[in-house]
Amino acid sequence: MNPIIEFFQGLAAQVPDLLQPFIIAAAGAIPFIEGEISSIIGVWAGMNPMLAGIAGAIGNFICVTVIVLLGARARRAVVNRQSEKRELAAVGAGAGVGSGSVDGAAPEAAATRNGPADILSPGPAADGTAGDTATEGHLGEGGKPESKGRVKFKKFLTRFGVPGASLLGPLAIPTQITSTILVSAGVKTSWILLWQAIAIIAWTTLTTLIATGSLALLAG
């Protein structure tokens, strides 16, 4: 068994009943444990199944909410910075054109000053292949190959949209990671949180019922 899961299971069994929900909520905030596994930990520790499920789901959702809000804020900052750079570049280009007109410089002379390479050498995306190489072989940031879970989730997103990808996402990667992918894709924050909440509740309820049923069978 995963040592982290063993740690939380032992801790939940040892602390007073009043503190057990907080332990399960803390476990639910950890990727790869989340609400699904944390609720099972709570049930196995002797907690009321409903209380264990609610605590695990709340911890999971709080963590996802923090990630989504911080990620959306960081993305807005990046987009605004890029927009400012484009505006400055456009202003600079306009000023250069105006200056060239006043000085009466011919286009050939301007090209000569900039060097022949500016005319003869196309830009990196001139042939339209630069954008294709970014996704070729499922490359992520820095040119590193993406994990199978990320690739699978993005296929879910392409095929089923945000609702389907959120519900099926836990089959591939944790909700904390799926939410960051959705934020980076520019999905509206409220839409992400809505479907992440639905997915967390659905999967936590399912695993809680399975854990409760398993204990009932073993006890019987």
C-alpha cells in the first residue's frame, strides 16, 4: 500500500472522532489520493461513510479551487503581458514606417540597411510547420513528452468537452492536474469549478459506496 495512504489511515484511526474529518479532508487535497481514496481511508478508519465522503470531497474541491483561481490569475497576467508587447511592437512598427516616409528612404534602401537575410530568410513559421511541431509526438512544455494520462485527458477534452473530460478525467490523472489543463486552455473559471465539483462528488460517492459495501461483506 502507498505509504502516504497508510499514514493517513493510521492517523485517522488514532485521532479523536472530532478530528477525523479534518484528516480525511487533508488527504483529499493530495493528488492521487483525492476525495475517492480519502473517503475509503475514512471508512476503513471507522468513520461514518457519509461523513468520510463529504470530508474527502470538500478537501479535494478546496484544493482544486485554489489551483484554478491561482492558475487563472497567472494566465491573465501572461496574456496581458503578451498583449502589451504586441501593442508596443505595433506602435514601434508604425513609428518606423512614418520615419521612413519623412526621410524619403526607398524600400530597397531600408532592406539594405536591415541586411539581405531579412528578405531572403523566411521566419520560423513562414511555411506553417512551426505550429505543428509543438504537438507532434504529444510534446509538452519545454519539448518534453507528455504523460499518458495527460494525453488521454486531452483526448477526452477534444471528444467530450469540459463536462465529459471532467467526469472521465479521474480515470487518467488527478483532478488537480485536469483543472490546470483546463485553465491553460482558457476555459472559464466558473465552468471548470462547476464540473470539477460534479466529478469529485460523483467519484467520491462511488468509492465510498464501494468501500462501505466491501466492509459489510467482510463483516458478514
